[in-house]
Amino acid sequence: MDLRFNDEETAFRDEVRSFFKKSLPENIRRKMVEGKKIGKEDIVTWQRILNKKGWAVSHWATEWGGTGWSPVKQYIFLDEMQQAPAPSPLQFGVYMVGPVIIAFGNEAQKKKFLPRIANIDDWWCQGFSEPGSGSDLASLKTTAKRAGDHYVVNGQKTWTTLAQYADWIFCLVRTNPDSKKQEGISFLLIDMKTPGITVRPIQTIDGSREVNEVFFDDVKVPLENLVGEENKGWDYAKFLLGNERFGIARVGLSKERIRRLKELASIERVGDKPMIDDERFRTKIAAVEVELKALEMTQLRVVAAAKNGNSNKPDPASSILKIKGSEIQQTISELLFEVVGPYGLPYQPEQIEDDRVNEPPIGPDYAAPLAPTFFNWRKISIYGGSNEIQKNIIAKAILGL
Amino acid sequence: MDFELSEEQRLLQESVGRLLSDRYGFEQRTAYMKEPGGFSRALWKQYADLGILALPFAEEDGGIGGGPVDIMIVMEAMGRALVLEPYLATVVLAGGVLRHAGSKVLRAGLIPKIADGSLVLALAHSERQSRYDLADVATSAKKDGAGYVLDGAKGIVLHGDSADKLIVSARVSGKQRERDGIGLFLVDAKAKGVSIRGYQTIDGLRAAEVTLAGVKIGAEDVIGDPGKASPVIERVVDEAMAALSAEAVGAMTVMHEVTTDYLKTRKQFGVPIGNFQVLQHAAVDMLMATEQARSMAMLAAMMAAEPNAVERHKSVAAAKVQIGRSGRFVGKTATQLHGGIGMTMEYKVGHYFKRAMAIDVSFGDADHHLATLAKMGGLLAA
Ligand SMILES: Cc1cc2nc3c(=O)[nH]c(=O)nc-3n(C[C@H](O)[C@H](O)[C@H](O)COP(=O)(O)OP(=O)(O)OC[C@H]3O[C@@H](n4cnc5c(N)ncnc54)[C@H](O)[C@@H]3O)c2cc1C
């Protein structure tokens, strides 16, 4: 056993680190550090910079623009990107639908969609959840009926993140109402400009607009937009959700947030001392650092196992990473709220939307995003399969149920 | 020992509860928030008619002569309804200062107006740097003839933007964090040199940053003994924390009720999600946290008027620890058990969660009071 990266890996880490340092636009980096709103433009700008470098879809098959990096290098890349701190390339395209199309799509779909995903020419969103089907996703009711050369889609999706920007949505739809619930589901790609689609915003408790309801009313979708086989969509969804969970661990992001926490704790004062010198508070930070280090080591073990090629068995590891990763992010967001004390109270949404500020902030200029982020990040233990559902998955695996 | 409410207190509980359940639906609350000052003036008038604005004041001052338990009853009901009106600011905080330190003239001039709903007050005590230290006052009060001149800035003044008058703490002598040397002054919100920047807080209530630049105070508006205000401030803040504890219990009770209802009605996998044992246990944990908080809110109410200031403060600090921890736990769990819907502005649980968090960071969070309590030797003598 050896914790150190080998020379090649170390050189690689230095290379990506200096690339991020050089290429991440300063205004985006600043917004990330300050916890301000990252807009559509920021994500597009950054992903195109990455794509130009050939790194936007580093984990994809090489023939579609992937880098062919080892799992360790992929890990280093993500870790460094999150610590930069840079925004993620658009999750829904790069980490969700892209890999599904590569694994299960046909040639025409690959040619049509993959390059546009890599360059974020299309904004994708995820149409899985429905009002009646959250944890029990397989009970979904949105239907797609064949009519000549197309499907007719009817129903409703909800919690659809950033659908307000979307050009395309990937959906789970019911194509066979008569079979067992998992066996009648298909994976469809739907152009958001198709007549019959309505998007309605849902405001989250922190006041931001990031989720939506999406309604489908006799929406015509060409048969060629079916991914893989009809009624096999559940298998593809499980593949996608495994990737999603893995992505929620966000160890690099938590490292960066802890640095921010320490920075703010050394600015904020309790009496005549900086907060970081307060024994209790320092102990709380150290405790979350221990948790994070354990998670990082666990994640590295998973990565190392993948390097040795035994990554294909259904693995509850992604569920463990999701649960612990979400809990750690939530704890850090709580400490960041705590660090400003009563100045977490003023609600200043305009201060979070970087571009709209024309008044000086109330209290310290770093305070405004902290409480809203704490509330917003409660979502991390809910989405991507709630933490309760992850525990059910692990329990099934260990108890052989 | 007696945990029963008196007949009068039960009537109070019923009448406040009835008014708020009629007038404080979710949509109604959203509408009040958009009114000037961020609350309902019409309801404020109704509180006056009910007598709750006069509640803690002595009968000879035009009050009703109620005690901390009566305030607990009102605040718990207000917590259940997530009330926006400046009850804490006007009646408990500023009203508390007047009760404990106001001259006869000041009391006679102000309390009847508080009671009839025509006067909104705020206590401008904490400052940008003071965090939770009640003695940390940098705003200065310099002697000026028979009166004083105030200079400085006050922060997170609850309802400071709708108050007609502010009670401002300022230092007449001593160093910035010294307990001695603080005075309290009555300041008209429109007085020359006062500027007020109001804003909404994360829980939908209002607060303000107040700047004081050469604000002249007449001798008649000096409250109590200038330089000796700390015991008054500490007492009033203890009363406010007892009141907030009751409010938090009201909020937690609703979060628990709403969540258990949801567990019974929301179906996944063909059954109500309340069938899943992990959620049952989480709901039980919420209940236990709420009941422990309720017990401590009662302790705080029964100890708020305790003459021994050390014992009083220990009990109230202990209550605030429990309230802070329970409130966080109940809020997080309520949100989690609702799934996506709990994350939305359209649903009520998140608003209660935000209020519970705001209560925790008001006048010192759970960690702060835990440290204080530890420093004071805990609750039991060794
Ligand atoms: C901010 C946000 C963004 C999202 N973005 C997207 C998106 O882009 N696309 C998309 O498709 N979806 C998205 N989601 C939806 C998310 O995946 C669902 O919210 C999640 O799957 C939970 O479903 P639900 O909200 O219906 O809760 P429910 O399934 O109703 O769950 C309610 C509670 O019951 C628990 N529970 C349910 N079943 C069990 C069980 N068997 N055992 C124990 N406990 C159980 C849950 O853990 C939860 O605590 C998003 C959600 C949020 C909050």
C-alpha cells in the first residue's frame, strides 16, 4: 500500500492544476468561491474552454472525445477541478445522458448528439421524477404511445433542474402499461421546442429558481429518438443513476468549501479573537475534516478497485459515497452559516446574483449566500435517490435480499 | 408544582389560537409579508383588541399584569402561525426595557400606546461586531447639557424599519466590551441623524441596520441609570429568549404535525410512506426533540421572572441550547421526510424550518449558550 501518486500521476496533477489556474475565468472562480449564483453563461463559457482543451468529456470513450485517462487520473482531474473551484460541465449532458447514448444509443444518435453535448451546444435536463413517482421512480405514469413514425407523449415531470434553459430533455416514459412496472419503461430524447411542452418554475426554499415542472400534452417525438430498445429504459436509467450518485460525493468541492470556511472563520471575530481560534468551532471544523478524509480514502479505494478492473459488479459503494458526501456537504454548509452568526439573517438575493448588485451588502460582503446555501443544500440528501433509498440499496446488498 | 394553565390562561390560549387560525393561513401570511413593514397592521390592531399587546405591563401603567407564562402562551401560538408582526420587538424587547427601567413618565407616555396598537417599538442593541456578547457596545453616548449625543451603528434590529421609536443602547463610559458603562435611550425613528436601512430576513420577517450620527437625546428620554443598563438588557434578553423558545416550540409542533400527516398520505411503492420503519423512527425522533424543547420552554417561562439573575440566566441559556438543537433537527428532518416538496417555497414546512434556524441564531445559538452554561458551572452544583 502506498498513498502517494506515482511520478506520472503527480505530473498530471500539476498539469491540470496549472491549466485550471490559467484558464478558469477569474469572475467565475470568484463567484464559485463566494458561493454566488453560477448562471447558464458561466457554465457554457467554462465547458467550452474545457472542450477546446479536449477535457470536457474526459471520461467518455476516446472515439467520442474521451481522454483515455486511467481511473486515477480521472479522479485527480475531478478533484482538481472542484478545488479550483470550477463549475462542473453540465451534469445532465456530460455525466448523465452522454454516457447513456454512448453505451446504448445508435450511431446516428451518437453522431447527432455527442459532439453537441461536449460543446454544450444543447442544454440538457433530466426528466425522470414525477409528482407521484419520486423514490418509487419505476411507478412513473408519463406515457408514450406509438403513432406511425412517432410517439405521442402525455404526462408530467417535476423537479426538473434548470429546464428553463433546456434545449433537450431525456425522459423515462411508459411504453407498455401492461407489463411489470420496470419492464414497460423506455428512454426518450425530447426536443424542448416541440409543441405541447410547458415549463412551470418551482421556487426552492432559499428563493432560487432551479427546478421546474414540465408538462407534456400530446407531444410528438420521432421514433428515432428512442435510446436502445423499447421497454428497456429502466436498465439504462439504473446505469445513469449509478453515475449520478458517484458524482454527488464531491470530495474536491468539500475540500474547497472547508478552505473557505477557515478563511471566513479567520476574518470573523468573537470578542477580540478570530473565530478560528475558538476551541469549539475549530473542533467542529476538524471533525468534518476527519469525515471528509475518510470519504476521500473510501473513494480512492473505489477508484483503485476500478483500476484493477473489478468495477462491474453491482456495487453499493456509490450509495455509500452519496450518503457520506451529501452529509459532509450539508455539515460544511451549516458551519458556513454558523460562522457569520446573526449576519446570516439578512436575506439578500440580489447580492447572490453577482451581476445585479448595485447596493452595498448588509453586514460582511461574504454573508449573503451562506444561509440560502445551507437551506438549498438540504436537497443533496434528497435528490439522486434519497439517502433513505441509498440505505435500502446497501441493506439489500449486504443482507442478500 | 403545577403544570396546569389557569382558567384565564386557557381562555387566552383559546382566543389567540382562534384568531391566528382564522387569520394566518399560508396565503394570508404571504400577503401580509407584502404589506408595508412586512406585516399586517390590521392584525396588529386585533392583537390590541385581544389585549395581548398590553399583556406583560403592570395594570397601573395601562397593562394587564400578565407574566412570562402568559407570554409563552401567546408566543407558542405565534410560532404555530409563523407570525410576522413585531410582537417580540415591541412588547417583549422594548416593552421589557420600559417595564424594568422606564421612568413613570415614559411608561405613562408609551405603554398605553403600545397597548392600543398605535406604537411600534424596537430594541437597537446588537452591533455589527458584537455577535452574541451583550456587553459589546461601541456606539457612544456623550453627555450634552442635560441630555446626550449618540454616535454609532446598530445591526439586525428586529423590526427596526417599522418602529416609530427605538430604544438604543450606547456606551457612556468604559471600554467596548465592558459590562459597566452602557446606557439606554429612547430615540424617535425620524430624529435627525438617525438613518435606517430595512430588509427582509431569511425567515420572512424584517430587521434593519441603524446608523446614529450626532443624535441628540433629551434628559427625559434617558432610560434608567445611564451606565448601569447591563442588568436590564440581560434580563430583557432572557425574557426574549424564553419567549422565542415558546415560539420555536410552536413552530416545531407544526413541523411535526405536518410531517406525520404527510407520512400518512404520501404514497410510494404502493403504500403510505409512513409504513417504512426508518421514517416512523425519524418521526418519533422529531416528537422527542419537540417535547424536550417544550419542557425547556416551560422551564424558561417559569424561570424568566426569577429574581436571582444567575439562576434565571442558567435556565434560560439551557432552554436556548435545547431549542436550538431541537429546532435544527426537527427542521432538517421535516424537510428530508417530505422529499422534494419540502424544498419548495410553496410548501409550508420550509418556512417553519427557516424560522427555527433564525431563532437559533437570535441572541446566541446553541453552542454559544452551551459554552456560557459550562462556564457558569452547568446546572447542577458539584
Ligand atoms: C433540488 C432538487 C433537484 C432535483 N432535480 C431533479 C432533476 O433534474 N430531474 C429529476 O428527474 N428529478 C430531480 N429531483 C427529484 C429527486 O430525485 C426526488 O425528489 C427524489 O427522488 C425523492 O422523491 P420525492 O421528492 O418524490 O420524495 P418521496 O419519494 O415521496 O420521498 C419522501 C420521503 O420518503 C422516503 N422514502 C420513500 N420511499 C422510501 C422507502 N422505501 N424506504 C424508506 N424511506 C423512503 C424518502 O427518502 C423521503 O424522505 C430533484 C429534487 C430536488 C429536491
